[in-house]
Amino acid sequence: MTDYLRSMALMLVLLNPFLLIIYLIDVVEKLDRKQFTLVLIRAGLMATTAFCFFTIVGDTVFSSVLNVNFASFQIFGGIIFLLIGLQFVFRGPAAIEMLRGESQHLTGAIAMPILIGPGTISASVIIGQRHEMAPACGVVLASVLVSILIMIGLKSLHDFVKPKRELLIQRYIEIAGRITALFVGTVSVEMIMQGVKTWAEKF
């Protein structure tokens, strides 16, 4: 049981619903609770499918099917999230809205790159190495479900508090968003360095 909890904690840390809700703040403000819940559920199903795929096949899809090294994926993914972090630092929440595009594509845009990213895919591979196929997919499903439930709860809290403290919420979002962007940038650089290190060990 401890191993399953460790794996679930790993995925939850990388999904980080408290960070994701900041990235989705424009969606939180535009949609009512029912619409927000439906969009999150659809995005969660897409993400869970992708995570379970990588949990089952591991890094074989990179080395055997695509004939590339997993380190290349880490480096490229790190660069993408570094750019997102920089955009958020300088532009605030509007940066994520710009990167996601129009609202009719919300489900896919939230699934990737908000939920499905280099970090969560790497975690899926690790979870697949730790456990058998069915339990590993169960851990992934439980992690995504917990993240979605937390974000729905935060949405409800936002809707309850906003009419009374709108200016305070806006200020908090601005500050928290830029601080979390620093965390994203740090993780991105670490991913790039890990990829470079893996490449260097081959020579």
C-alpha cells in the first residue's frame, strides 16, 4: 500500500491542482460550476488515457517506435514549459489563455499541455515500472480524479468568495501566478539538465 501511495503522491505533485487552478483562472471565471466540471472531466479522461498508455508501454514508444531517445523528450518538454513559465512571469494569467486558444478547444487545450506534460508522462513511465499494469493504471486514475475534485472545490470556493472580495482575489491570483511560474521555470530547467545529462552519459 505504501508503494501505491508513493506513486500517487508523485503524480499528484506533478499534476498540482493548486497550481493548475491558477493557470485555469480565466476558465474558472468564464464558466459556471457545471460547465467547468464537464470540461475538467473530459480533459481528465483524455489525460488518464494518455497516462495509462505510457504506464503500459513505458519509454519503449520513444526508443522502439519513434526511434528517439527519451532524453530528447525531456529536453523539448522542458523548453516548452520554460517558455510557458516565462510568459506567465511577464504577462500573468493572460499568457495561458493566449497559449490555449479559443474556448471551443478548451477540453483538448486543458488536457495538453496543462494536464499532459513531460513531467506527468515521465511519472507515468515510472509508475508503470513500479507496479503491474492494472494497479498502475488505477493509481493514475485515482491521481487524476483527486486533482479534478480539488479543482472543482477550488472553483466553488472562488465563486463563493469573489462577490465580496473580487479585488483581493485578483491580486492574489496575480502574485500567486507569478510565484508558481518561478517554480515551473525551475522544474523546466531541471528537466532540460536531466535530459542533457542522460545524453552526455551516452558518449
